[in-house]
Amino acid sequence: MDLHTLIDGIELTRLGDAAGSDDLRSIRVCDLTEDSRTALPGSLFVARAGTKEQGAKFIDEAVHAGAVAVLTDNPEATIPTGSHAALLYSPNASGIGAILAERFYGHPSKALAIAGVTGTNGKTTIAHLTQQIIKHFVMPNSKHRIKCGLIGTVVIDDGQERSVASMTTPPAIELSRTLATMVEHGCQACVMEVSSHALDQGRTSAVEIDAAGFTNLTGDHLDYHKTLESYTDAKAKLFNYLAEGSSALINMDDPAGQTMMDACSPGVHVLGCSMLNRDAAWNGEIVNRTMEGMQVSITGPIGVIESCVPFFGDYNASNVVISLGLADVLLAKVGIDPETRIAGYIRALPTLHLPSGRLQRVSNDRDNLSVFVDFAHSDDSIRSSLGAVRGVLPEGASLWCVFGCGGDRDRTKRPRMGQAACNGADRIVLTSDNPRSEKPSRIVDDVLAGLDQSQRARVEVQVNRDQAIQYAIEHANAGDAIVIAGKGHEAQQILSDHLGNPVVHHFDDAEHAARALHERRSRSEASA
């Protein structure tokens, strides 16, 4: 694509000695990149400001590698002497880069029915459940099931391959490239998680989203956003982006839900989701619950869905309600009629499964206690996870929580997480999560600072995470339940060496728990 066509109609300033745009038709752009290390002949390099580095610092490197054009948000930027690369300026290089990415890759978001979900907790679960529901259906006048892509914290599914995700929401160029790959692979729909970082940086600002979901909002990521107000504003941008005719599925049971509703543009279909308000467009109730699952009754604009799901927890019932709402919008867009949708939902719900590391059961029928691994890493998510297990715990049994807090991250939530664990569990084992460059003992002290003496009496400190998991499983009584919180699907732990350099080693909570359970069974069999 020539540069003139790529930037046509976009307000940009040409920096440097060259003026006008007549010569831009002769510049062929064959690639977009935000990373100067991946620049190649024919690249357009987006030199935007990052959280740690200014992209303009790497212009020379990109141009020397063959970049034929540079988009920067630094009005003082220059290109190497003698270079003929076009230097373009916009104070919003990030947002303009997102528009260019959609143009360059053929507007893939227009070719897909897209749902985006944001919120502090539940994004991953809702994205996975929504994809599963959609893939349960067959395209009209076809024998083929609908292909639905997925972009999120755990995995990226482009309709042909599944790969491990490196971040919740990819940068704008990678995002549009992935959507284009989904179109090539025959996807009709896509579900994506949208993080507050991505929204603040405009990564999704050019993506045409048909249905946006909001889960909840609690204090998190304040190391980045600084204030809860700024964090809330970032989440609300997803709903500001929505175009007329799109839909917003918003959890009305969360106080921030009204803020998200108010952020919706005129002409957006706002659909409330609730477990408490029977007048909400999508509302649900739990008819029965056990450790094996829940019987639910969910009412939506197209009718009543009564079925069961093979997992438990009030927040997971809420996740199912929002997932059905998002799926319903996308399925309607691809041509599935309401009657077929209701019948399909009733069949689909019992087949759903939670993503890896979300109340993932590690114990089995041979164990005399229940052990779960969960990604809960905020006070609200710990409260929800422990409450879910407490709701199905046998009478007289104790609930354990093994958790830690991440280093080099929001310190304000550490005492709150300690309070949530003490309020929700009977026994607590405080340990390390990803200490990164911080001393684990300092993180532990931050957590303990929020507890009174009576609460501290129920806390066992085991800084070594493997030893903490072993301790809980070894000392728990028959019938007890243990929630190992914080890392979920993550299979590594980040520490630092004596020089403060990051050290990453393999660490999977589920693997360590399974090993400790095996040792517990072996000891029991040996003493029998």
C-alpha cells in the first residue's frame, strides 16, 4: 500500500525539510511495527511514547533497518541525515497507529462480529465462556460450526492455532494483524479481553466492536493509573468507542456499572446484566449449587434459559449471564434466529468449562480434601473465590487460602488482600507470588500490616511458595478445601538475584499442588 493512500484523510504534520504529500504515493509501505528491532525494508515505524521509553529514541535504528516512514508523537524528532524516510507527526501517534493498522490489514474488525469485555475481574472467564457458547452453533445454511477467535490473558486463538498470550490485549498493530489472520482462517466472530492499559493507550480505539461487556471494578493497577478515578475513566473508554447500533452488556450489580452506562454513546443498545435485579435485560438466579456445579435460570430479551453449568460461585453465575448476553449479540449478527439461539444455549451451558487457573480443581476422587488453583490476585477476586468455595463447603470443614502479592506492583492492595483472605478463610498461608525485584519479606510485612492480632494468629507465613502449598495440603483435615490464589494459569515465578536482576523459573501451582496431594495420599496409604 502506498503511504499517501494509507494516511489519506488523517490529520498529520510532515516534519523535516520535505513538504507536501505528492511524493508520498511513491513510498510503498509493506509492514507496520512499533518495535524498531523488527523494522525491515518498507516498514512504517510508529514511534510512540511508551511507559518506560520514548519511541522517538529508536527512529534511527528503525530507519537504518529499512523503515520508509515514521509516525511520531515527538514534534522535535528527526531522521538520520541523508535518509529519505517520511517523518510524520501527530500528538496522538498511538491512536493514529491503531487506525493505520486497521487500514493496512484491510479493516478486519468490520469482517468479524466482535465482542470486547473489560473489568477488574472476570474478563478471561467471560471471554472463554462466550467463545465456547458461540462455537456451539452452526452457521445458517451450513453444516459448519461458527469459528470464533479469542484474544486474552491466557491464550490467543486465531481460528487455526492457539498460542500462549504475552499480555491481555496486544498492541494495536499486532491486534489488527491477529484479527486479519482470523478472517483468513474463516472466523465469523471474535471475543477479546480489553485491559485498562490497552484502553488508556488506545490499542483498541480503531477496532469496531459490536458488543462490549463490563464485569466489575475494584482497586487494582494503581501503580499504573495512580488513582481509582483514572482507572475507572480508562475502563469507560471502551463504551465511549462504541458506535451507534452496537450493544453494551453491563453488570448492574457493580457500583461502577452506572458509570459505564453513562459513558455509552447515543444510539448504543445498553443491556443491563444482573443476579439481583429481575428487571435487568439479562438476569439470572442460581436454583441449586453443589461442588459439581449449579442449576441456573437466566432470562434474556429472547426468553428463558434453564440449564446447568459444571462449576460454582455467584460471580461465575454472573459471568455466565454476561457471556450469554455478549454471545447473543454476535450470534444475531451472523444470522442465528432467536428460537435457535435459546435451544442452543440450553444445550451449550452444561458443556462449558472455566479457563485454566480459574477455580481449577487439582484434587481428584482419591483425595479426601478439595484443592483449587485460582488466578485471584486482588482483594475483590480473593473475596469472590473464597466465597464461592465456602458456599459449597461441607459443614464443619475448614477453608484454607494460600496467597501472596506481586512485587513491583500496586502496594495499596496488599493489606486489603490480607483482610479479604482473613475474612473469607479459616486458615491462611501467606507466601510469595512474583516478588520481582522486591524483598519477599517486605511484601509479607505490607500484607500483615493490615491485620489485627486475632487475624495474625490464623496466618502461617511460608515465604517459599512450594513449601507454603505443601504446608497447607499436609496440615488440612479431611473434608477441608484449599484455594491457592494469585498465579492461576501462570507457569513461572519471577524473582531477582543478589544484584537485583530478574530471574524467571518454572513454577506451576497446579503441579506443586498435585505433587503435595500425591505425597499426602502416599503417607495415608502407608499408615493404613
